Amino acid sequence: MIDQGLSGYSLPLSPSGRSSMLTPPPWHFSGDILMVDYRVNPEAAAAFLPPGLSPGSDPGAAAAVFAQWQWTSADGAELADPQRAQFGEFLLLLACEFRGEQLARCPYAWVDRSVPLVRGWLQGMPKQFGEIHQTRPASVGRAGPRISPGGRLAGSLSVLGRRVAEAAVTLRAEAAEPPRLHTVPLAHNRVIPPWLPDEKPVSELVASVVDGVEFSPVWSGDAELTLFDDLPADLADLRALAPISVGQGHYFSYAETLHGGRALES
Amino acid sequence: MIDQGLSGYSLPLSPSGRSSMLTPPPWHFSGDILMVDYRVNPEAAAAFLPPGLSPGSDPGAAAAVFAQWQWTSADGAELADPQRAQFGEFLLLLACEFRGEQLARCPYAWVDRSVPLVRGWLQGMPKQFGEIHQTRPASVGRAGPRISPGGRLAGSLSVLGRRVAEAAVTLRAEAAEPPRLHTVPLAHNRVIPPWLPDEKPVSELVASVVDGVEFSPVWSGDAELTLFDDLPADLADLRALAPISVGQGHYFSYAETLHGGRALES
Amino acid sequence: MIDQGLSGYSLPLSPSGRSSMLTPPPWHFSGDILMVDYRVNPEAAAAFLPPGLSPGSDPGAAAAVFAQWQWTSADGAELADPQRAQFGEFLLLLACEFRGEQLARCPYAWVDRSVPLVRGWLQGMPKQFGEIHQTRPASVGRAGPRISPGGRLAGSLSVLGRRVAEAAVTLRAEAAEPPRLHTVPLAHNRVIPPWLPDEKPVSELVASVVDGVEFSPVWSGDAELTLFDDLPADLADLRALAPISVGQGHYFSYAETLHGGRALES
Amino acid sequence: MIDQGLSGYSLPLSPSGRSSMLTPPPWHFSGDILMVDYRVNPEAAAAFLPPGLSPGSDPGAAAAVFAQWQWTSADGAELADPQRAQFGEFLLLLACEFRGEQLARCPYAWVDRSVPLVRGWLQGMPKQFGEIHQTRPASVGRAGPRISPGGRLAGSLSVLGRRVAEAAVTLRAEAAEPPRLHTVPLAHNRVIPPWLPDEKPVSELVASVVDGVEFSPVWSGDAELTLFDDLPADLADLRALAPISVGQGHYFSYAETLHGGRALES
């Protein structure tokens, strides 16, 4: 309860607190992931790291990640309504380090539902709204790839009616281990823009606290990745993170439970 | 080619014919199906059958079907862009018979993309536009059911911002065979509304011609099905098809190739 | 009534006929139009004309038209639910002639709702699905143009997550008369793709029958128009209709009642 | 600039700062408003007021407001892309008072674009995502009302595929002054949910700071308002704010410039 007679973990506050748009963590996630490892100009990547984070031992390592998620709160209630429980996501990851701890920085992310968008802002993850589509594997018929050698999966992101990114992966073999950038915590800046007179902007470096991580077998193969050039002005900086080379692609299912954040103290 | 210098299987016609919104059949489909067997008032069902079709040996047998599809033309090109290749569908089926052949009649169907909607009208399938959502099974984590006993999947249909139907299935065991109404051809009326002066309406009874049918193992279990009451006037007739009892639910993957239609001649 | 016990102007047929997705004409339309006159290569335009239509006296005259419509059936019922009554449209027009009658040919059109899309196919208008946005004039404040000199309005079309067309008009003065291509009937090909074995494609040249035409005062001015290059394969032919020069732009309100079609007999 | 080398008013931070999803205020708004005055149970309204706010001199006074907005930042850039500059909104208002100052409390609000949604949370306005539709007046034809006696305008809100609210207003006459609840500042709680261990929830009572207010002539008349009963659990508290009586409805254009907030200090 936030206030006498009016409560909620987030807005909207209401007498019972049940109107809160966000349920309090933990939040459980299960998803299907299409991921492409790639390399960016290391200086461009460094320019996207806040004070406190350094490029680490593999500067320029990056990844583009498409995901189709289901999520639910501790009580599982959202799963009864798939319209509420599902969302798509696309994000970029940059390898980085905090005092020797390997982390990943997410400079840009898009989702196609509002609850995960706002939940992202709470934790410092810069989620914006986009249209995200991703091939589903099939076990029968000719209108979907098998999870086996030669299976080909694609993903696309559009923002405000413009295609921003596309990726495709042709599966070759099961991998020995998950792609590294999907195994490290994410480092975010919780930003609270100033609103009142003389208010100072707040920007706090945090990492996500996650458990319950599960990976299905990971299939890897050849990959393609395009970040389009013809973008609106607010995405001009994104172009600096275009691939200078494209590595392996991966397809796997993944689960985690997100509990909150921890400060990365300087 | 339809006209000298202007061609296409469908509108839009263009010099190369490549602008046709519809590719010519065959069309391949692979999908995940959440289906609920139920029973309607046999008289209500009969009132939805056109001349030539009779209720057959199991009058009142009906089903509600949610599907998440991928489709592609003969050359597979659409699979490269999942935004183009995917759609969701919800439809009702009524058991019926034509001269001793077991068929299913689809009185109502909704899809969430325009190409399958128009393709439906070409073949006599009354597809309208709706929002369709369906649980995805998960192999990891707590935000999705397993395809195993106790796994629970749900589906929902909304039309013009109103919830029209919901279903849920709790899986119990693998079934010995697919649900019957998903194994018979569909009988449609190709309707061409009159547009020119003195033009007569056309209504032609046809059945779909399909091959390449594949079923994954079918899981069955307990089911719930709701058709909501508070609907706009154009859906008033739909209420007559509300369940008088609900039977088993099913979850399976399914594939077919649709080649065209055949006349059901009277 | 189409069949004993099952009726409707269009699919879906139902016992009362009320489930028909399309109401029978007449349909009333009131809309706000942002239009740009431009010129295309006359040979490219001619290649989009079917047999029976000729380029006429002004070959290469073309227009791009954004519209925000409300529509209703004869009884006005749809106006009670604005979600049902509104749609956006973008279309191209090419000047043409049939036996001396000035007409316009619409080679491509997009709408953002399914009922006008299917209604388009019934009359031979090649409507596809797109995202359409158009500036609204404002009478107060700084977030919208006035309908007066210097007022600037813009429109955009995206298809499957890609920007296809953009236009902008800066108003200069009230025009003496409406733009010509918005005053002539549209000539369409009603196309019925073949579905049954040995069925022949049908393509019938028709014109729209309209009355109740009203124009508000028309404001005209300088215009910009872009048809984007980076389009999917099915829109390759569209590029031939890109502007070779851009003329005046216009903004006005427009109404008509559409009653049906008439054959253009050869 | 928030951090050396990484800047932005909001997330996403980027080297140039241009990637910020939110531009800093001021933000200019111009919109068309369909508003219905109504009365709620005064105790129910009081239960939605946070400490510091009291019901004031007219307890139970409420309003339901549909709006179709255009917005732009100080430089006007967003107006060039109407897809970016437009959004729809539906909100409820409750009369209240802070130390004698008349204010309005917004317990629930929905918008149909993500930028105004996040901007709402920054200022303490509990915006969620909904589908919002509103009649547009017409100056020609039969598919839209005139702004004159007898003109009828409607609005609807759907959330996650369920109809939540509908309103309609039949215009009777021009009003002498704007509806009171649209003339007072809004009082919000800026809520920052806890994310780090031992973090306390923040909830700060603020009011919006606005200038440049303009009203077009206001038309008023008879009104209808429905808040639907069949809502998901998170909207259960909303039912307490259903109308016990419905007053006048209003249609007008409105503009304001939003500069930030001021603390309502207790």
C-alpha cells in the first residue's frame, strides 16, 4: 500500500490496489529466441556504455535478439488470457564489464505490448514500441522449418511503419553451449527524467537479478542480419551499431524469473 | 494473364502480374490447433445448412477451432517474411453430409490478416476480421504449459473490441485419433453479391480439395467454451450456435495443402 | 435471400441474413481528402490500363489520394459505433478514357479496415491492407495546421511494416474547382479468380455509379510526393508509377453515395 | 546530458541524446474532445483520492472524456509524420480540491500510442493501453454529424479485446462556457515502484503546469454513458466509478502546452 486508502505497486492506484498496471516481481518468462551474434565497431559500442561500464575482454561483440515471450506473475494468473501473457521483443546486446563481471548492455529494445514496455522502463531497459515477427518452427507440413539441419528462421522489426531490422538463421547443428551474450546479466540505467522545477535527472546503474534460468537445446548455424539505413532522426545513433561482420545464429527456448535489480555501485 | 498487357491471379492487376494480392493455389499450411468439440441445438445447426447439405448422422455435433498458421505458396517465398506468412484463425464447424459424404460446414470464421481473409471469400469461406490469441506451449520455465497431462491452453477471439469467444483445454492424454470434424472436407458457398443492375446473386456449393494432410500426435482433455452474449447486431444469429454441452478439447499440429474447390452438384 | 433458410447479401450467410459482412448498397461516405496531382511516364500509365480503356487527352496525368472516411449503410446504423464506421485509404489514380468518357483508373489502393477492403473487391477496386495516417487540421493550438495559407498537411502509407508512400501539401489558396481526377467515375475490373477445375478467370470492366457528390471548399498549394524504392517483390510494378513531376496538392472534404456498378461494354 | 558520453532526456540514452523516446517538455497538444459530465457515488470517488486531496465542494462530480490528439515538441518536428503525432485518449475525471484549489483527479486513462503512455507515467498520469474511437464531424454528406443541433457523436474504449466504455452526445446548443472539469489542473501521483532491495515506493502528489489553453466554441447536449460490467479483475475497482446519473455532454476542440509539474506539498 502506497497511501492510506489508495494502493498499488504501480499506477493506476486504486482502493484495492488491484488496478496496478504492473504486478510486483517476480515475473516468470518462457520464450523462443532467434539470436544472431555480430560485431560492431568497438568505438561505437564503447560510446553506448555509461560511466562505470567498460568494453571488457571482447570489445565489439554484439548480438541481435528476437524473442516471442509468454510471461506471468507469481500466481500464474496471466496465462489464462494469452492476449495478456504474450509479447514479442527485439533487442541489441553489447558485451561489457563492470569491475571484472561480464555483463551485457542493451542500447535499444522494442516490444509489441505496453505492459512489458513500462516494466522495461521501471528496470532501466529502454523498451520502445515496435512490430516484431518471427518464424515459428513446424513439426508437420511445408509451411515451417524443422529444428534440424537446414531449418531456416527469420525475424523482422518495424517501427512506426518502417522496417528497421531483419535477421535469418539457417540451422546447422546443435551447439555445445548457449550463446555467451545470452548468459550474462543485463546492465541498465534506471533513468527518471526531471519533471518538477529544479529536479535533477536521475540515472542509476543497475543489473537484473534473475534465477530459474533454463535453456532448451541450442541450435546454431549461418546467419544474416540487416539494420536498415533509412530511419527517422531519433534512430540515427542506431546506425553506428550496424554489423561490421555477422557471426553465428542461434535458435532456442529460454526461461527465467526476474526478481528485481541490484545497484552497480561506483 | 487476364488481359492483354495486364495480368494477375487476383486484383491488383499489373503489367507483370506480380502485384496480385493472392498467389494462385496450391497454398501450404502448417499450424497449431486448439479445438473444442461441443454440441449445439440440432435445429439451430440445420438452419445454418444450405440446400443440398443435411445434418447427417450426428446432428448437433460442432467444434470451435483456434489456429495459429503459417502458410506459403508453391515456391515457399512467403516464409522469408514471417509478418506475411503468419495468421491466426478462429472458426466454428458443424457436422453435415452431402449425398452420404461426411463434411463440415463453417458458418463463421475470423482471421487477423487480410490475405487469408480475401482468400477465404474466393473459396466461399466466410472469414471476417478478428483479434485471435492462443497459448503457446513451452518446453522450459513457468510461463507456458507442457504438452503433457495437466497442460492448460487457452484461446480468445475479439471482434471490433468485444470479446466474442473463449476456450480452454486441460490436456489429459494422447488421443488414438484426430477429432473427427478436423478430418472431413469443408463445404462452402461461393457467394458473389450482385453489383450491376439486374445481376442475380450467385451462390455455389463447393468443397475444398486438399492433400498433404499431416497430424502431429493429438492430445485431448477437458474443455471449456464460452460464446459471449453481448454481441453487436450482425452477430445475433451466432448466439443460436452457443454450446448446449461441451465435450473434449484437443491440441495438435496440422498441415495441409489446399489446391482449389470442387462443385457439390445438386 | 440467397437460399431457402439461409440468406445474406454476402458471406457469412445466416438464417436471418443479418450476419452478412457487407450490407447491400447504397453506402454513404464522408471524408477528408489530401490529394497530390502528379505525372507519371505515359507509357507506364498505359501499361496499367486494361483493354477498352485508353489514356485519353492527358496521358500521364495521375494523383495520389489520402482519405480519412466515415461510411454508413442506408439506415445509418454504423455511425453509432465509430470503430465500425471509420477507415483510412490511400490510392493512386490514372487519367483514362472509355469511348470518349473521362474516367480514372485506380491501379493500387490500400485501406486499414477489412469491410471496405472486401467491398472494394466486390466492385473491382484492388484494395489491400495498409497503415494510413493523415494530418488533421486544428482550429486551436500549435499541434495542427489551419485550413489557411501556410497550413501544412502530411500523409503516409506503410504496408507490412515498410513505408511505401508519403505526401505533404502546404496550402496556398482556395481553388476555383475540385481537382479533375476526383470528379470523374472510377473504372475497375471485377476479377473473379478461378477456383474450380477448368474454371475460366472472369474480368469485367465496370464503372462506379455514384450520386450525392459534395465538395467542401478546396484548398490547394505546393506538394511533395514520395513513392519509396525499397519495396517487396509484389510491389515492384508500382515503381513504374513513381512521379516524374509533382503538381499541386489539395485538401478538401468530400461526400458521395455509392449505388453499384455499370458495365463498360466493348 | 545525463552521463559523460551518453545522454538523453529519457531512455534510450545514446551518444547524441537524440534516441530519447521522450522529447523534453514543453509539449503542445491540439485535440477534439467528446466529454460527458456524470455523477458517481461520492464515497467511491473519495476512495480514489490520495491523502492531501479532498472531494471539495461538489463531491461525486465526474466526467468521461474521449479525445483525438495531435501533439508536437517545441520545434514542431513530429507534425511532419502524422503516425507519430496522433493519438487517441479516454480518461475519467473526479472533482477534487487541494487547500482550496479546485482540481481534477484522473483515476484511469487509456491511450493508443506508447509515447503518450510513457509520458503519462513520467507525470503521474495512469495511462494504460486501449483502443479508442470517436466520431468525426463532417461538413458534407450523410456519413457524419454536423456541429449543430441534432448532431450525434459517439466514442468507445476497448481494452484487451473487451469493450469497457461507450458514450454518445446529441448536440443541442452552444454552451456559454467550457465544462468545469476540463478547466482545472490535474492532480497526479508520480509513483516510482520499488525495484532495488530495500527500496521504498515513491509517491509524490503533483499538479500539471499548463499554458496556452484554447477552447473552440463548446457545443453541449444530451448524453449517454456506459461503463461495462464484464471486465477483467484488474478493472474491478473501476466499476465503483460507474455513473449514478448522467449529465450533459460536450464537443469542442481544445489546446494546451504542458510544461511540467509542480509539487502539491502537504
